Amino acid sequence: MNKLLTASIKEVSQKINAGDVRSSDITKAAIKVTSIIKPLNAYISITNETAKKHAESSDSRQKDCSLLGKLDGIPIAIKDNYCTRSHPTTCASKMLSSFIPTYDATVYQNLKNVGAVLIGKTNLDEFAMGSGTIDSYYGPTKNLWNSDVFKKYYSCNSQAKEHIQQNTDAHSWHIAGGSSGGSAVAVATGSCYAAIGSDTGGSTRNPASYCGLVGLKPTYGLVSRYGLIPLVNSMDVPGILTRNIDDAVLILNNVAGPDGFDSTCFQKKYIPFDIPDTIDISNFRIGIPKEYKEKNLSLEVQECWDEVSQYLREGGASLSTVSLPHTNYSIMCYTVLNRCDVASNLACYDGMEYGHRSDEWSSVHNLYRKTRSEGFGKIVKERILVGNYFLLEENYEEYYVKAMKIRRLISDDFNTVWNNNIDLLLTPTTLTGAPKYNDFISMDNQTQCSVQDYCTQPANMAGIPAVNVPIKLSKNGLPLSLQLMGPPLKEKELLTVAKWIEQRVQFPKIELKDLSLLE
């Protein structure tokens, strides 16, 4: 069972379908894993009873030979900014600490419809405002790699194991990335086989990079946002975190498609696809954007970029240098648009309509002030204040309108590249491996996001699909990754090349040491 918990969905699904293992057995073991990884703080809530109920239903279908598909009986996790009926949805904020939705987000409903088992709701930066999962009302999430939990319960190949043990520092730990860090750690530890995150500026790809996972940001509008509590409405995309490309394809095939509840969702029928094991990349033309060779790019990530570029050339792909000239403006533009949407979206949390309400107040104005002061964390309050400043009548043209114009230029840069016969772009995902917590918090939130999201954010500006692919471990035993980006609705092509890279690099696999440790 220990190896099965870190296997692929395909392997586990085959065993369930053949009757070799029951969903209830897998689910019981997965819930046990959530208990041993508590020090990492990946979950805000564990949905034990729901998981048991889902697993028992899957067992019944297994017995009746009526399984609903490859996800039937498979444990999954959902980021805690998605509404889940009868389960708290907190957005990692005191403001929503007692909120229990009366409906399910479409993404979660789609997964339930095919028999997936909900293990729990995962941690995030408050209202998804961050790149580290350190600004949560429920405390920060820690990276599995180079952790005491890893040393005690997990193993890898001999070289990676040696690095990890030699470089573990009991007095410091590495961030998981954000804002979907809880989802990433949940998948990396084997407590679930896939997790749903959200991606507004890189919040799925960033933690996937730091945790050694596949992190897929689909085309904006391909997957419904209904039930996802918004951050930036025009950039938010449900993201997918898995341990390999095939699993990401499987999850995408089950969550993508039209939704009458979401007016921004494509209403055209989604056609599922699979990627063969034997892949020919000789017809692919891949661009290397020169603007992504940023000054803070680590030597190890640069070496990964160069190595994979050479692998692609040897595989027959055509590579060329391209330019995305407005890349350097993307973070500044995003800063303005993000704060404006935050100020607008969070205005409803006022003590009268939604969320936390202060117990001590003497007037409506005082209620409003105290509720928001108590309910929101420091980062959220700062973004609301700045967003309201940008939206003032005298500042609107100077900030918001200009930012929207720059966003158009950033999108046009990508369109120009696609029109020049480039199929995909290969870039770093993050500039380094996962930073240590102490180093990360030495920067303010804005600086953190500016550094961590430099390579990921432009894809959200343009609404294009992107995927993180883990490549290898750094000298101190931390995952290093690269990103592929493609034209809108070209997920199949994007993930085909991603799978080819995955096959070529053979990123080290984590396994639980011994099932007896879980008993």
C-alpha cells in the first residue's frame, strides 16, 4: 500500500477496476498520511466522513462492476477557496472561518460525478494573495523536501536521499510556494493523487515548481470558475496539481467543459484527449524568450533550461530565440489590476452581508471598520487600501486604464510569437529552488510576488495555457523545474511536449518508506 499511495492514478485505477484493492483501503491509508504530515500544515480541514462515504460508494460500484471511470475511488484534495457543500470554505482567512457553502464549485462537482474521493481542503495564502503559502490565518505550509517529515517517512533514489539528509536544517525550512502550496504538499506527500489549486499569477505552477510536481494552468475559460471565490476575475483559472503529466490530462478531461453557471467559460463542448507513450516532437517549433533570462535567475535553473533545450534539439524539435518585449512590465501591471479587483471583490465582507462580524461596535461605521480590521490579515488589508487608491476618480486613468493597455500589449506579444510559427515557449517556472522561510519573509509581500511570479504571471495576463514540469534536484536536494506555455486551447500540444520532457529527465520519485509507519 505504501508504494500505491505514491503511484500514478492510472496504476491505482487499474487495480481498483481489477478488484485488487478497494477505494476504502486506499482512502483509509491516505487519511493516515494526512495525520503524519500535520507538521507541514498542508490541510485546513480533513473531510474524514465525506471521504469514507465517497469511498464506500466506490466500493459498491466496484462490486457491481459499475465504476464511473478512471477517477472512481481516487482520493483528491481541493484548495480551500473553492465552495464545497456542507464543508467549511475559509480562503485561509478569519473572515470566512465559519462559512459553510450550500453548493459545490463546478470543478469539485465534476470530480464528484466521476467518483473521486474528497480527502480534505488545502491551505493557501489568505484569499490566495501570495507566493509562499505563508500568509494564512491557519499558519504557513512547509515544503516536504528537506523536512524532518521527509527524513522520517519518505525515501527517494540514493543520490537524492543523500542530498536531502545532508542539507536538512532543523532551524529553517523551505516554503512550499503559493498560493496553492497546501495542494502541492498534499499531492507530494501521497495523501492524495491530485489536487485542485487556483492560478491567478502562477499560484499553481509556482508551488508545483518548488514541490517537484506537474502544475497545469489551463486556458482561461476552459475550466469553470463557478464556486471559486475570486481574486482577479479576468485571470483566475482553476489549476491542476499531479505527480505526472498523464494524471494531469486525466483530471483536465474530467473538469474542463462548458458551464451555464460561468459566463466566462467556453460553451463549446470539450473533447477529451490522451497522450501516447511514444511521442515524436520533430514537428514542434519551440521558442526561448530572451526576456526570461532575468538577472535573479539561479545558475542551476539556467543549467536546467540549457539541458532541456539541448534534449529537445536532439529529439528533433526546432528551437529559436524569440522576444516578448513587454514581459518586464507584467508584474507592475498585475500589481495594479490585482489590487483593483481585490478592493472590489472583498467589499462585500463588511459585517452585514458576508463573513465575520465584530461583536463589539457602536455604529454602522464602527461595525464596518472593526469587522474588516479583525477579519482580514495584514496583506489583504494592504491590497484593499492600495486598490481603492488606484480606483479613485483622480487616479483611475493613470493606473487602472494604463494597466489594462499594457495588458493588451503583453497579450499581443504572445500572439506575435504564435503568428511567427512558434508552437510553444520554454522558460523557467521559478528563478530558483524553494527559498528558505527566513529568507522569504525578509522580503515584503509585493517583492516576494515580483520575484516568485516573474516567469509565470504573463501567461495569466494573456489567458494562455502553461504547465510546470519538474526536471531534477538541486545540489541541496530541492526540485528544479521548467515551464512550457502555448497558444490558447492548445493543451494537447503543450502536454505532449511536457510528457516527452518528463520521460527524458526522469525526475526522482518519492515513496513512503514503510506502511507499518502508518499503522
